[in-house]
Amino acid sequence: MIEARHLRVLRAVAGTGSFSAAARELGCTQPAVSQQMKALEQSAGTPLLIRTGREMRLTQAGEALVRHAAGILAGLTAAEEEVAAIAGLRAGRVRLVSFPSGSSTLVPTALAAMRAEHPGTRISLVEAEPPRSVEMLREGDCDLALAFRYGGAAGSAAEWDDLVVRPLLTDRLVGLVPEGHRLAGAERVGMAELADEPWIAGCPRCRRHLVEVCEGAGFTPRIDFATDDYPAVVGLVGAGLGVAVLPELAVESVRAKGVSTVAVEPAVEREVVALTLPDLARVPAVAATMAELERAAAR
């Protein structure tokens, strides 16, 4: 019989590439990892790993087992949490991953409400941008992901078909120009009016979308600087080094010194959502956290 603890070890070995690295990640010894992998291979009745010198790779059976492990472990976690909540043993645990501007705007309000209403619930927070945050959810490394996608992006309609999606808000992108810029104070600015400007770009997904929008307006942006740090984007614009577009959530979370915001046309929007797996959506603590994120977004 395949045991859940052995699946967790297999996932760690597959993710890190070695027994020693997996042991560090799991907080145990390398011999313990080796022993559990041997037990798993005996249960499976076939080799799961091929060791060649210092390198280690999965066999076809190992790849299949890792592929199914995330769903199996997520289902077990959901069952354990739901039964514990029903039995009154604990209020629950939620591992939340969020993109940075969501972490500084929606998440604090939601977590404060959770602490007030459900003081026994333990919530942890790490940051990651989609698609990495969505991968973490599917891989069983978090229970709930605050994510976003841009309307009209290729493949966007189907990318979350296997997940429970709770829409939170529509976040419009705004243009940022230095205070002394010729377009500062304009009511609306067409993207084509910024064709000759140097650009400061944000996260990789935002960067790709910026290029798509600009090309749709008839030009390719000259990106002089790129950074995942929203305050850095605002600081670079404020210093007169270029222009940018940022989601309103990001601007809300940063002190925009030396910068003017302008509405851009055509309107560019992203959909902000809370995501979880179908099994985890039935866990009371996860459902409550999703509800509080929705309330925070409505304020």
C-alpha cells in the first residue's frame, strides 16, 4: 500500500533532485529519505528513480506517481482539515500565496477579519506571481492562491478550468508619468501617445502583456528598465527615467512621489481572483478565507 508520507518524500526528491536536498527540505536525515524511497518502490513494485552518479531522474512510473501525488495529498489534507473542524479539534490551517500588490492591499484586511472571527485558524503567507502561484496550488504547496489574469490573453479562458475560481475584482491599469511630463494632468492618454517614451516594465507576466498592448496600439515599447518591485517602478518614473502602466492595486500600495497617474486607452484590465482546488474548497478554514478576501475586495 502506498503511504502519504512516502509520496511527500517522492515529491521532495523529484523537486530538489537529490536525497540530501530533500532531507533538508523535509527536516529529516538523508538515510531516512533513502529508506522511505525504498519502501515506496517496494509498494509500487517497480523502480521510481534512476541514479546515475550524482544525478537522479524519475522513471516513467516515478513521473506518473509524482503527477498524481499533488492531488492525492491535497485531498488528504482537505479531508483531515474538514474532519478536524467538524470534530472541533482545531479551527483549521490555511497556506495562502499572493502576488505582492494583493499582499499589501487585500490580504491584510482579509487576515485581520479572519483573526477576529476565527482566532484559532492558522494562516501562513508567501508571495509568488502567477503562473508560479497557480503551480504551487496544483502541486500541493499552498491551499489558496490570490492570482490575476489579463483579459484577452492567449489561453486565459481555460487555464483555471480544474480549479475553484472566486472572482474578487477587476483591476484597471493606469499610466504613470513624471510630474513634469507633457501628459501629466491629462484626463485620458492613448497608448500610441506614449510610443516614443522609454518604458519601465513590471513582473514578467505584466511585461508580456505590456508588449502585447503596445503592439496592438501600433508600436513596440522601448523598455529601458524592468523590475518586479512596484515601488521601484514608481521611483524610476518619479525620477524622470520613463513611463509605465501599473494596476491600480499596485499604485494604491505605493507612495507615488513625483508621479502623475493618467487613464490610458484602450482600457487595460486584469481579473483578480482567489483560487483553490475542489477538495480544498470544502475545508471550512479555506472557505472562510476566500469569503474574507471577497469582502476585502468589495470595500
